[in-house]
Amino acid sequence: MNLKTESLFQFSSLTILLLLLAFYGGTYLLSLLIKKDKETTSGFMVASHGVGFGMGAASMTATWIWAASFYAAATSGYKYGVSGPIHYGFWGALMILFIYPFGMRFRELAPNGHTLGELIHARHGSSSQLILAISNIMGSLISLMVNFTAAGALVSVLSPLSFQTGVIIAGVGVLSYTLTSGFRASVFTDFAQLVALMAIGVIIIPAVLFSMGGPAVMVSGLSNLTFEQQDFFSSEAFFQQGAPYFVAVLAYAIGNQTITQRLFAIDKTKIKATFITATVGYAGIVIGLGMIGLMALTIGIEPLDGNMNNLIPQMVSTYLHPVFIALFFILVIGSLSSTADSDLSALSTIMMADVYGKNLAKGRVKPKTMMLVGRGTMIVATAAGLIFASFKLDILVMLVFVGALWGAIVFPVIASVFWNRVTNVAFTSAVIVGLLLFCVARFELIPINGFTALFFEILASVGAAVVIGLMVFGFLGRKIGMAAAAITLVLMLIFATGFLRQYMVLLASLTAYGASTIVCVIVSLMGDEHFDFDLIKQRVGDYDRKPPVQPLAKS
């Protein structure tokens, strides 16, 4: 991965090392302020369920903005024009808001919970829980890879240092402060990182705009755009970027432990305000970053070496003073670090609660051993992330599989916490069928045409109805949610059949939702389970105070 180029401004090796030392050294010192002599497992995993509004909103926003957000938002603005930044930033923000009503249900059922896997284990047993655990482990490791890779690439672009050097410094830096206090350190440092993100973003984005000539130059350049790029309601932008991303981040919101971990950590009375604030904060920052890509498009900038990821460094390097470039460097390092430390905290919590607490300890949890499992997981995960990043693996295929797995679990998870008829067999089979059919459609393992294409479009239509229905249900209740789903299904069957096959990414993603929903409902109705939700509260407890009560009976 040779990212060196004479066309971009570069700092000296010493300057970059000092910037990294200042950032990670300062972050480590901040984490020492909250370090406790005797850390509890609850404090290490979810900050003892007591994170307040300010810290919670900052942590959610900083975690949701990762290194890829910078480059993907700018790429969306460059490729799709005026609507591009909206299609990336708005849908991502909406998904933060979407998870809040379901998060309230998670907390109601398991007030002392640490992971969604614990709740599902109490509801269904080990097999369903392990599906969640495996998907989260894969997703968090891939996220670590992406963020460490971004750090290496940035260091390589802006200095003579090698890609591997940047990867190692980022990995060691993030591990150093997260290892001390786990999730509490992640939340505490997220607050400082978000302040930096907002302050630097407010400075850099307008600075680029005015350095290239101001709004007048940008407006005059709109005439150089294609009709679709000029159209704020571009159908091309919606079907190629907006809709697939909307479906993907919905799955991320339900399936990813970094999000649900914050749901269990935030003071229950502050969840609504926290998530609304994070929604607005994320949208403002990411849409602003996407505008840099739109600026580049309007003035005719060509991405260096044809690589879209060079757009933001290229614009910053071309139009700004070295001081602003240094601020930009800290901005990206802060964003990737806030997500990487969240991934480490999520991985350690999964191993502590889902793997050790619910499967290995078998009701005889030792808090000291659990803490060793958590910290050991962080060290191993960091090493794995560094190794995989150095291998320069193609992570796209892995992301596709994880995204599909999360898409296939959305309905089974939500149905499991509201509908007492869902069985363990229904949950497991729904996820497996949804994932298999997704792979068939996404990779076109069989020819997708004629009757086969129609079959997948019908499944995708059900998937679209599920997505809209669940969103409306979360905010407006069951009856209105089911009405919205029915209307969406009818409209999709009328307009999407014969059309959706042109957009295979969207078709495959919606297929995962639709197939898993159909299987989950049918298999559940075939059984006779009527689960008592009060049992979840009894089965999910605090590991520091008492061992978990009554093991789950085999069904």
C-alpha cells in the first residue's frame, strides 16, 4: 500500500509523531482521571448503568462517526452531487433515532443487562445468543481493521512514515487508554474527542470553502454537474446510495454491540434526550464532511490517483495552511480512535458476558476472572486488528456478510422482545435462511432473471414493508406500524416487481429482511410457546453482586 505522493502536503516524521503523542498521551491522561483502584465488572462493561445525558450523547455521536464516515460522505457528495451528503448523513442519523424506542424495551426487560446477547440468551438460549455474539465479534474486528488501516493510510499520506507505523501507533494508543477502565474510559474520552470533532469541523469545512473562492464559486460550478447530480431528489442517488445505506444502518443499529452497549449504560431517564441529541450531532458533522466532496465536484477536482479516499486529504492539503492540515489530522485520528475504543469495549463485554458469563462459567461467575477475560480480549483483539490491517485484506466481502447477518437478525430480535410466540428454532432458522438467500441474490449464485428475479423482488418487497413497519411501530405503536407495513408492501409489489432487479445491492439487503421475517413468523406460529417476559429480568443480573439466578430451562 504505497500511498506516498508528491502532490499532497507532508509533515516531517517528527511532527506527525509529536501530534500522535500529544493526542494519545492526552487521551491516556484523561482516562487516568476516572481509573478506580478496584474496577467492577458492571463498571468495566456498562459504567454501572449511570452514564448521563452529556457524556452519553457525545459518546454515541463520536462512536457512530468513524474513519470511513469521512471518506464515504465525501465520496457520496462527489459521485451524486447536491443530494449525496444528505443521503449519507441523514439516513445514518435517522438510525440513531430509530434504535431509541427499542432500546427502551431492552432496558425494561433487562435493567441490569450488559449486552443484547444476554437478553436473547434469557429469551431463547445459547444458539440464538451465539448468533448475535459471532456477528458482533466479526463486525467489531472488521471495524478495528478499517480504523487502524485508515490511521496507517493517513500517516502514510501526510508524512514520510510508513503505513505499518501508523497502524501500530493507532493500535497501541487506543489500547493504552481503553485497557484501564474499559467502557467508562471509552465514554469519557469520547466526550473530549467529540468536542475536537465539532470544533475542528466548524473551522475546516468553511475554511476550505472560502479558500477555494467562497460560496459564489461553488454555486457557479453547479452548472458543470449532470442533471442527476443537480437534482436534490435524484432517483439515482436514492437507489444507489440512500436506500442501500438506509437498510444497512438499520441493521447496524440493532445488531451492533457498540450501540446496544450504550443503551444499557445510559441512565434510563436520559435515553430519549441522549439519542435525539446524538441524531442531530451526527447529521450536522457528517453532512458537513460530505459537502467537501461536493465542493471538489463543483470546481472540477479529480481524485488523486483515481482514489476517492484521497478527496478530503487532497482538498485540505490544496487549500489550507499547514496548521489546518494538522487540525484535520487530529480530527480523523480522533474519529477513528473513538470508534476503535468502542469496538474494544464491545468485544470485551461480549466475551465477558455472553461467552464467559453465560456459557463457560455456567452460573459460577468469578468477577476477577471475568475482568481478566475482558482485558485479555482487548489485547488479543488489538493484535488481531493490527495483523489484519497490515495484511491489507479486502474487507468488502466480510462487511457484506456481516451486514447481511445483521439484516437477517433485525426482525427476529425485535419480535423476540415484543411477541411471546417467537421460539428459539424460529429465531435461528430465520437468520440462517435470510443469510443464505441474501448470498444467493448478492453474489448472483444463480441467474437472477425471470421467475427467480420476481421471487426475490417479492421477498424484498416484504423486507421493505418490515423496515418501514418496524420504524413506524417503534414510534407510533403496533396498529399504525402494521398499517404502514401493509401499505408499503402493496406499493412495493406494484412498483418494485420488474424494477428492483436493476439494483442488486438493495434487492439482496431487503431479501435478508423479508426472508428472515417470513420464516420467523411461520415457524413461531407452528409452535405453542407463550413466553413470560418477566423471566428475562430474573435471568439477567449484575455479576458483581450475585450469581445469575435459575439457569435457562432447555426447550
